[in-house]
Amino acid sequence: MTARETYNLIVATERATRFNYVSLGKLLKNIKEDDEYLNAVGGIETWNQFLKQPEIGLSVYQANKLIDIYDTFVTGLGVSEEYLSEISLPNIKRLLAFLKTKQYVDGFSIEELLEQAKILSDRDFKDVLIENNEKLGDQVRTYTYLIMKKCNETGNLTKVHDISSEDIKSKFNLND
């Protein structure tokens, strides 16, 4: 197999994996509704037990996140499963978090953000969301600086009090 053929196979496999995440969200949503998972396998009493089976192996958080992705994008916004599967999972999760907090704010287009999530790298898309937050007047990147002293014998760290974050920023030239 040539390097190009291997590359094409990797890309195809990655696309199939992303589609499986969307499909898995749909299936989990369907079986969780009306507690259908209780009837799927004997001896299951909770959603957590169902997910912890070796055959599934998901945490409640992971399963609920996949369900939330499916609900928000496919059910809520009408995005096709195929289109959604073209977006990396980290970008989908970032966009989901962004939409949960900015859903009713004017100034950005959901379609445009979906397209950017699809074509940009994870890092670049994260920067786009940060820029959108800044345009909307939110403070996304907030830092508090502190000085710590370290004990040479034990290695313990303790905060040095009475030095403000502003003093530290000015002394170390950390202004944005």
C-alpha cells in the first residue's frame, strides 16, 4: 500500500469514527428515553450501570455529552448527522458549550460557526470562539497572578499575601 493510500484510509477511518460519535449519541438518546436501557440487559438498575458494562464502557458524563450534542445540533438546530460528523469532536464540544451560553445573543451566525468548526483546526476554532466572546463583551481569558514561596526543605508552596495581582502584572510587565 502506498503512503497516499494509507493516508486516504486514515482520513476515511477518522470520518467514520466521527460519524459513529453522532450515531452513538442518537442511540444513547433513544435507549435512555423512557428508561428503555432497563429492558436491554438483565440485572441493570441504573443508567450508570448500563453505561459501565464492559461492552459499552462510557461514563455518565461522556454518554450525556454525546446525547446533548445530538439533541442540540441534530434535533434542535436541524444539522444533518452527516454534516455534523465532518466536524471534530473537540470542536463540536466547544461549539456546544459556546451555544449553551450564547444561544440568544445577536452578533454571530450559527451556520458560520458550524462551517468554521468544520474547516478549522481545533486550536484555530478555539481562537474563533474566544474572539466571538470578546466581540460580545465577555471576558474569557481572566488571570489572577500570585506570588508563591517554596520551602527548600519540604517543597511546600504557600501564597505570599499583601501583593495584589495588579502589582505583579506591573512589576513583571504582564499587561495584556
